[in-house]
Amino acid sequence: MKLVIYCIFVILFSSNAQAKNLVYCSEGSPSSFNPQIVTDGTSVNATAATIFERLVDFEYGTTKIIPSLAQSWEISKDKLTYTFNLRKGVKFHTTKSFTPTRDFNANDVLFSFDRQRLKDHPFHNISGGKYEYFDGMEMGKIIKDVKVLDPYKVQITLNSPEAPFLANIAMSFMSILSEEYAHKLQMTGKMNDLDNNPVGTGPFIFQSYLKDSVIKFSNNPSYWGKHGNIDKLIFAITPDASVRHQKLKTGECQFVNEPSPADIVEMKKNSKLTVLQDAGLNVGYLAMNVTKKPFDNLLVRQAVNLALNKPSYIEAIYLGNAKIAKNPIPPTIWSYNETIKDYDYNITKAKELLKKAGFANGFEAEMWTLPVARPYNPNGKKMGELMQADLAKVGIKVKLVSFDWPTYLKKASQGEQQMLQMGWTGDNGDPDNFLHTLLGCSAVTSGSNYSKWCDKKFDQLVTEAKNTPDVKKRTALYKEAQKIFKEQAPWVTIAHSVVFKAMSKNIQGYKIDPLGHDIFTLVNVE
């Protein structure tokens, strides 16, 4: 199989020497080609950052909200009504299976929103009917109604003010799909193709996917916005970081995602490569499922926090390119609570708490380790082994388990795990995207709350915060919520990592996205 894929790349580049092709060595396979039903960065890079667009977006390289498919908008004085004026002349992709007969309009917005929020919508249950972001962020409760005022004007009414609303609809899960394409699939009985053979308005057109091997995109010649000169964008799925590095050195790839910290020094010395780095808006953590014994016991969760030697992970896993995390939000985001005291590494105290909890001789448990490199955890297997050794010192015998990435995410959202390595890169620069999305009570059922922890007081604080427009008041509420989180210890917060991106020197115009995505819209291949 490796030989076949290599030959594909050789043929591709030799057959069209003038074409501006970019091969991107990605770390894993997408779990879907519909950004409405994914939360992981791997899938977002292959969908929302290439194929699809939203009403509003983030300015490239920043978290500033800018127009996209909506060229302007008005907000009512009571902050309950948002009226979007849509961009005219935007074309949907023409693919092997679909040729659009009309431009993007308000019906596409209505379809894309209603698919997620209305359970009786004909496409709601396609691909399982699970919308982790939409439900976890309670968008169904936030949005009261969506109305088409005319073909290029949409009005969204909220049930109550929502401070991060514009930032929320700039997120990947609010991508706009083609209502006309969906209608065609419904008529032909191929509704699942909406999520498997995607059609959007973005800068790249989906061509094909060979599972766990390669994704091919072509340049969208009808794209309305600014774009670089990439003719063909190829995702070469390469889970092993050392292999990604080797492919970058030999020219099989021009860009690698999630380079291993161990390779960074060599990459920086290579005159043919460019290495960029920035502080990541992320957190890596170990979630303990509070619905599974013995992690329903607070003393056990606190003991696990005390038993793990986080400074050693920073050196061994991140090679010093990370900070120890004490809060569930990174220090680069507003409302970070500096006064929180982290759990010390203290084996004696951990044993005392386990004894008090009724586990003087310890217990056995499973820990799931990340199967792909992520910025918040570049080596899940190695970190799992270190955690396993640390927990053994206090009598907790850990069995390490892993799955392929899509299966890992699916099983985790269903709550099958006892302990789980996970992490998060912020999607919109707002604390709500961490505290409510990952730890709110609504996120337990939607799936993004992997600890299944629902604390009523915590939930009340973060819900009140997102309904409050005053930033000072929101900050106070979020700081109080972080205190409760630390006391109740549903996670062991591990690290906030530095993000690295490595590419060939001929790749120009790339910027590190503070929200963790790899965006090639404005990239040029020299």
C-alpha cells in the first residue's frame, strides 16, 4: 500500500510539473466530511478549513470576526435579533455527482441551521443525528427562530442575549451546506452522501478519499474570495510523526502537521524548511469519568491528580515546549484565574486519600491513550506509559487502551471510558468555548464533556456568564467556576503547549491559526 501511494504522488507531480500542488502530511483520518458533526481538529482541517464557509469567519491568523457568506449584519438593541445580509454571486461547487443550478442564498442558511436544531428535519438523523457542538453549546435553546426575509436576508432570533453568539456561528459546526444538493440526494435516496461527498462554497473542491491514506482536493475556480495559487491540495494521512518528518525532508510532503517535539531542533537546522511556532490556545488533560466507579468518588479523583508527575511529562513528552496546566482554560485567554493553586505531586498524600476513600490497596482501571499526535499531547502512548508508572506507585494498576481516531472519539462521546487522554484547542477565543463546551451539563449528553461531570453550581455560573454582555461580570463568573472545577477535579489538567508548524521554504503566506486549524486559502506555492 505504501508503494502504491508513493507512486500516486510521483505520477501526480511528474504529469503536471507546472501545477502548484501542495501535499499536506496530516496526522489522522477525518471522522466525517460534514463539519456539523465533528469536533476534532483533524476533521475540521479536512472540511471547514477547505470545503465549507460560514456566515461570518475569523480574520486569517486572528480571532477577529469578519464578514464571509454574510457581507454585513445588524443586531437589535435588545441583542435578541441578528439580521444578516448575504453575499450575492457565491457559487456552490460543481462535482462529479452535482452541478448546482443556482447560487448560494438564504434557503441554504435555513437548511444548514434547521438540520441541526429541528429533530423532525428530514436530514437531522442522517449520520446518527448527533451534533456535539450544536447541542453541547445549547444552540437549540439559544436560537428561537430562523427566518428567510428574502433570498439574501436571514433573520435569527434568540431566546436570550448570548454574548459569544457571533463568535459561535463563526465556528466550523455552523458551516453552510447546499440545500439544493440535499434535495437532490433526498429525491435519489442517497441522503448519506451529504456527509460523505461534500459540496460547499469554499476555496477547495473535494475530489476523493482513500480511507486512512489520502484525501484529494482541487482549486475552486469560481471562488468568490481571495485565494492563493494551489491547484491541487492533497492530504497524505501519516499518523507517525517521524514518518511525517522523513516525508518532509524528501519532498513527499511540503507541510507537516503536529511535528514531534523531538524533531523540531533538526527541522530548524534544515535550510530547506521553515518552522513556525506560537503559544497554543489549548489544554491537554486526563478526564476521569465520574459516572464510572471508582471515579465517582471525589477523593479518588483528587488522589489521581496528586499521583501524576506533570513536570516530568513537560520534559519527556513536550521537551519543555509547554507549560503545566492548572486551569481548564489556557493563560492566554481572558478570565484565566491566576489565584488557583494546582495539586502538587505528592505520592504520600495520594495514598492517604485513596485509603480514606476505601482503596488502601489501590484498584484496577483502564486509561485510553490518544492514537494521534495533537498539539496538546504529541505522544499519547508515551504519556500513557508515564502515567501508568506514576499511578502504580500509589497502587492503581492501569491497563492502557487505544483505538483508531474516529472510533476513539465515538466511544469517548458515548462515555465508555474510565480515564481518557484528551485535549482542546479553542475554537473562537471565548472562555465559554472551554468551560461550557467541555464541562457544562448540556455537554454531558452531547458528548464533548468526556468526564460526564455535571456540577449544578458550576453550570449555573458558566451559563450566566455567556448570557451576560458585560466582560467584567463574565470574567468574575468564569473565575469562580474555575475554583469549583479545581476542587471537584473531574480532570487532571496536564499542559498548555507551544504549537509548531513545519513546511518547505517554497510555501509562502501561511499563518498559524490561533484556533488550531491549518488553513491554506491564502497560501502560495513558489
